[in-house]
Amino acid sequence: MRIAVDGAAAKFTLDRPRALNALDVAMRTAMSAALPAFTRDPEVYALIITSASDRAFCAGGDVRELVALYRNDPAAARRALADEYALDWQLECFAKPSVALIDGVVMGSGVGLTAYNTHRVAGERYSFAMPETMLGLFPDVGVAHVLAGLPDHLGVYLGLTGHAIGRADAYALGLVTHCSAAARFGEIIAALEEAWPVDPVLDERHEAPGPPPLDAHRATIAKVFSAPTVGEILSRLRTVSGRDADWARRVEADLRAAAPLSLAVTLRHIREAASLDLRSVLARDYRLACRFLEGHDFAEGVRALLIDKDKAPRWQPSRIEDVTEAMVEACFAPLAEGELLLPERRLMQEPAP
């Protein structure tokens, strides 16, 4: 992780190439500590978040670190979650232009680092995904708030399946504000270091990303993923015929491979996030994440996909049909050890004394 101020630009450069820039505790701590100083510094015009690697922007949070931390020190693991969601809130409340230059994979915690920037620029290798249900978790870092605002139930589709989309779809959905060749990211950085106004800098380098591939399935997604339960979504997928039939079979198979409890929690979380602000969603993320740390599926997903890599997680329960309302309700229940309390936006943006 490199943090610097060059000219009028403050910069976070993700630099863990072997881990595909997976966000760990040390990286989050460093960024959170730097942001207040950037806000107060009158010489800083904009914040830039970018990657030193050409392989990925950020492949998510370091979940192996989190699971290991919970086994050794549950309180420290909960603090790590709280710190991550607090960082997302800091980025949302940052009072200056913030520009994420994203090329390659951006998932999980990487989405949290970029979704709340005022400007989000996608390179040609941009790939967005929130694949947490495949890991026995749920889309966190406030992203349920973002997904809930997407049209035609596309947010529910992306949150449940974890399917990746490229920059054409992301631009059409407003997940990114601009598209630019990654080779021009250096020009953008140099211009912001000279305090050139961010909008014309990005507008002049924007390139049309082409038609969004999701449009081919959008009507089917709207019909299927408007269903009230995961079970009904699966039932509707089985009835899809015509040109989307093979696609629907693949989506159904992917949902069947995900953690059933994660699917049920994710559906409720995204639906209810539509009536909540981001601050409230992040507080709920903390509650849910603590429950998943305590439970079976998250550690099992990390084992199966990232440690043993047998890709054969043993979910509990193993079928969506066996997930009860009581199980889901328990995940959303208040925490005995205390909730995440984030400052109100106006307090985050008050000048320092």
C-alpha cells in the first residue's frame, strides 16, 4: 500500500500484486488514518485510488486473514469489520473529488473502495463482481445500497449470482462514471496533480464502451428476480424457454452452488436496503457480518475455495428449501455486544477545530 501526495493529488496505490491487492487490516488502517489529513490539507484538490498491478484493481478483502483473526481473537475480527465499514463511510463523506481508476478485477472490498468515489473510471479490463454468496457470505461494504438502486432487479441478480460484468454494463448502470483506456490513466493522474478540474479531465478521455451485454437478458432478469423468495426465483428460472433457456439453466446451477443461507440473507438485505441510507446499510452489514463470522458457512467457504481449494463446500443448510425464516431472522437480530455506530454525515464533514 502506497500513500502519497503529489502536487494537488493525494493518492492511494494498492500494491499487493501476489494477493491481487486483497484488502487487509494494515491497508485499511493506513487509508483511514490518511483521509482526515487529506481533507484538511488546502493543497490537496482530489483523491486518487489506483492499483500498481496490471492484473487486478482489488480482488476483495483478505478473507483468510479475517477468518484466522476470528479464530484467535473474535473481538479483533469484529473491530476489523467495523473499521472496514467505517472506511467506506469515510470515502462516502470525503468532501473533495475522489477518483477511482479501475482496471481489472474489482470485487468485494475493492467495490467498497470505489463505489462511493465521486468519479469512477473503468479501463478496458474492468470486471465488477460481488461473489460473496459463493463464499458463504453476503454482499457487504454497503453495496446492497447500490444494488438496490439498479433497475429491473439487476441488483438482486448480481448480488445473488455473483456474476461478473464488464465496463459496458457497469457504465450503463452507473456503477462507473467514465470509461478510458488504462494507458491514459497516467494522463489523468498528471492532470489532477496539476489541479485541473476533474470533470473535463475525465470527459475528454472518456470512450464509449459499446452496448451492454446484460441487455440481452434484461427482460428475463426482471421477470425472474422480482420473485419474493429465492425458491421462487429458482422455480421461475426453470420455466424460462426460448433464447434465454440455456442462460437460465446456467444461472440456476450457479445459485444451487451458492450457500443457501447466504442467498436468503442477501435477497432480504438488498430488498430492504432500498428504503435505507448508506449509513444504515453499513450498520446492518456489520450486524450480518458478525453473524456470519460466528456461523459455519463463511469459514467453510474460505476453506473450500481459498485454502484447500477443493471447491466442495459443505453448506449448512445444504439446500435453499431447508433455510427457515427463523434462520434468516437470527442473522438480522441485534448484536448483544453492540452495534456499529457511524457518525452522521454532517459531523464527518465539519471542519476540524
